Amino acid sequence: MSVLPRLPRSMHRAPVLRRVLGATFFRRWAHLILGGALLMPFVAVTGVAVELLARRTTEELPVLLASTLAAVPLVALVGLTSPVRELTAGPATTLLGGSLVAGEIGRGDGWQARWRTSLWFVLHLLVGGLISALTLALPPAAALGLAAPWLPDLRLPAAWGVAGEGSRWWLVPLALSSSVVLLAMVAAAGALLSRAAAVLLGPTPAERQAAARRELVRRAERHRLARELHDSVGHALSVVSVQAGAARHLAATDVEFAVTAMRAVEAAARAAQTDLDHVLGLLRDDDSEDRRATPLLSEVHAVVDAARAAGSEVELIVSGSLAEPDAEVSREAYRIVQECLTNCLRHAPGAPVRVRLDVRDGELLITVDNPLPATEARPGRGSGGGRGLRGVRERAVRLDGRVEAGPMDGRWSVTARLPWSRTGGR
């Protein structure tokens, strides 16, 4: 249940009054009074010393001002301590509103953040102390000023200089104007603290850079998982699509082929389920040992056999040893071959495909090509060609490799060059 005062319905129709005297206004007022309350112990401590040094001074206002000024270094010193940032950020976020609510509270590590917190603590307590003093003084004084003309026997403070009954009417406009001034000062002070909190309690430039780096890492990880899902499950779905279509066309004339095709569909669906479980495990940060990892290049015969089962004639040529000096390069190379075979199944179903893996001089050369259909126009060399080819390029670039794709001697060819040893890689 809200304890904030409800405004009249007619006031809600006035944009200016709703903006000035809304719930945010009263929350900020409460936050300012909280700052004044926190200032009192510091003023009490320094006030003892000020009174001892100024025994000849009998007026309270100079002593109070001197005690407040003497308390500023003590407030700043306390603001340098670590707990102050956490203790003040919560009320500031809840009561001040503004950009601090949508922003992020800085962790407060390092001296730069501590100095900013100290400055915020001093600003909050001094401005809050001023508003608290005015809140305690002006409303009672305004009430006396409004009541004075109608209550002749009411005793007014001698400092006001009011002698007779006829001279009391000028207190009415003064009382009303003082109330308006108080509300305006509260609104201005609340807006000032709201903006200052976003700057002084928000993240430091170093924290913002660290947050930006974390966001880049998070997006890169999401992109990597999307690429894994596209390459693994997308390949299985392409096999399923080709085999299911072939089985449907030949079910009535070649039952044995249809049964073989449906077995290939079943195997591809199982592989897709396993790959999907692997990707979901990465999303869950599940490091269980039974989760299947991405295959290595030495297992490339599995993806080649799957493409053959889908009806493509695939020739695999391997030159050199596929013994992996770097598991990451081997996994990415496997995915590149898988994606290239998937593209062949999608864009040239049934066409003979040639896969060449050549390892020499510390470099892995992957070439996948197939004859160009006579009636199909292919994109030129180096063009994107689709999401799959873009994923192939991204995998190669991440390993300091490069990819070339395009028509060559009547064949569509994709060539990827990867460092087989990552000693010089990123």
C-alpha cells in the first residue's frame, strides 16, 4: 500500500502539477530529508569542537554553520569507505528515480569510484541538510503567518518585527510565497541529486568498458551457438528433406530404395537430436562428461557417409595426416566440411561432390566442389551466397584463415585455408 499522498483528480489533468507534485517529487523529498538526518551526527561531533573554540559566541546560527562546514571533511572521509556506495545506492535508486533506475550501479572498486562516492555522499548530505532545515522551519512559519491576521492574541517571534494587528496582513502573501519557494527548492534539489546520482554512483569508464567487453563476449557466444545449431541440425534436416522426398517419389516403384531412404532419415534425425542436445548443453553450461562434443576432422567419414546416404556421390581425397595438433581447428574444419556438403545437398541435389583435405606446411586446405548445373546461376566469387557460406567464412576468420567461394572451370568450389597449427594464431 502506498503511503504517498493522493493528488486531486483535477490535478492529474494538469501536466505541470503532475510532474512537479507527483509521486517522484515526494520520494525525492524523502531522500533529501534522509540526507539531512545522516548529516546530523557529523554536525553534532564537529559542533562540540566548534563550541569549545568559540565560547564567546552566543548566537546559534554562526555555530551551526561553522559546525556544518567543519563536518564536510569528515563526511568526505567516511564516503571513501567501501560500504557507503552500496548503502547509499539502494535508497538513491528507489527514491530518486530518473536515469539511475534504468542504469547500472557501479561496483565501486578502485579509488576513482571511491572519490566519486565521497563526492556524492557530501552532496547528498549538504543539500539534504539544507532542505531538511527549510522543511522544519518554513511550514510552521507559514502556518503562523496565515493564522496571524485572524488571531490577534497569537504571539509571533520577536525577530519578525510585527507590532500591531493591522500590520499582520502582509504575512499572508509572504507565507504563501515561502511555501512555493520551498516546493520549488525541493523539486530543484531532487532533480540535481537525481542527475548527480547517475553520474557519481553509476559505473566508472573502466566499468563501462568491462561491461561492453562482457556484452561482446556474450553476443559472440550466442552467435557461436547459433552457428553450431545451423551447421549441425541444418545438415541433418537437409538429409531428411532429400531422403524423404526421394522415398515419397519412389515408394510405389522401388520399395527397397524407399526403405533405405527412410533408414537414412531415421539416422539423420538421431544425429540431429544428438547435436541439438549438445547445443542445449552449451546453453545450460552443462559440462557433464556424457554430453557429446563436436566431432573432430578425423571423423569426417561420418558426414561424408551421411551425404552419400542422401543420394549424393561424394569423393573424399585426403592428403597428409589428420592427426589433430589443435582440437579447435579440427572441430571447425569438420563443421566447414559439413556445411559445404549441406549446401551441395540443398542447391545441387544428386550432383557428384568432391571433398579434398590437404595438410602440408602447417596449413589445412579444404576444397569442396561440384559441377555447376547448366541452368542455375551461381553468385560470383567472394559473394555471400547465404547464411551457411557466411558461417563458413566466420569460422575460418576466427582461426586466422580465409575462404574463397565461386565458380571455377565449370564447377562451384569452396576453398578454406586454415592454420593446422595454432601457434601463430589468435
